[in-house]
Amino acid sequence: MSTVQEQVTPNAGNASSDQGGQDQQGVVGSNNSSLMVDGSVGVIDIVGVIDRINTDLRSISDRVDGIDNSLKSLKSSVDVIADIRRDIESLGSAIQSMKGYVDSVRKEASISRLIGVVGVWKLALCLNNKSGVCYAWRLGENIHEITAIYGDQVVVEVDGVKRVRVSIAYHLCGICPLFRPRAP
């Protein structure tokens, strides 16, 4: 993330004002005093994906427990059963560790989703947004990190200046300190 911060700089002295109407696709006219924020707009449900992973992990864990219980009831070679039991316990530990990791990723995904919801809202109302491109920031030469996250279409060159297509990278709007609301 620090790489992106180093590459993106405020567009000082380029504060053109656009007071009217609809500047970005999907923006309701500026007469609207409130904007309905829909948390599902263009935001991938990462939390749902992680919940499905957690469900699968629980299923695997239950199956391992079932195998372990079945092995306990076997009366054959004690050494083989002990080795299998150690392997299963090791697998169970790895699954528990993975669950902890997935839970932390889930928390981060929730934060990202919230930033995306705020970004969609700010994107629609920001004066710096012109046809889905942010005119408040300029990108540096190294744009690899932002294109790796959002794809090559996220960068657009306008009058020789690389800018962010915030209609794609609306998460950036969610954390942007240069938000300027359109006049009502």
C-alpha cells in the first residue's frame, strides 16, 4: 500500500470546477439531497466467499474427526494406528491454523467492503470525478501495483497525465482526503 501512496500525488493547482449536472455515469442529478447507498454495488462479496471457505473447513475438520474416531475403534496394528492418529492430529492443527488465518482475512475483507461502499458514495458525489476519472490525483511512472489490483484499464492518460479511473478503483475514493462535494 505504501507503494501506491508514493506513486500517487495530489494534483495541486488543477482545481477546475464543474458545478452542474451529471459528470459521472450513474450519478443522480445534484438536486438530490440524499443518495441511497447500496452496499452491493460493484463490491465483490468477499465475506461470503470466506464464509463458504470456513464452512468447507468445518466439513473437512468433521470428516477428520470421524476418521479419527473410526481409527480408535480398530483393533489392528497399534503402531500404524498411532502414526495415522499423529498425522490426523497434525492435519487438524493445520486446519485450525488455517481457520485463524481465514478469520483475519475475513476481517480485512469486511474493512475493504466498507471502504468500497464509502468509495461508491463519494465517487458519485465528488467534484474531482469527471466521467469516472479522478482529476485530483496524478499517478507516477510505476503503476504496476494499482494495475495488478484493478487491471490495466484503471489507468487512463489525459493530456499527458496518468490518472486513476475511479469508476473501477472506487475504493480509493473511500480513503481519499481530497473529496470535494458537488454543489447542490
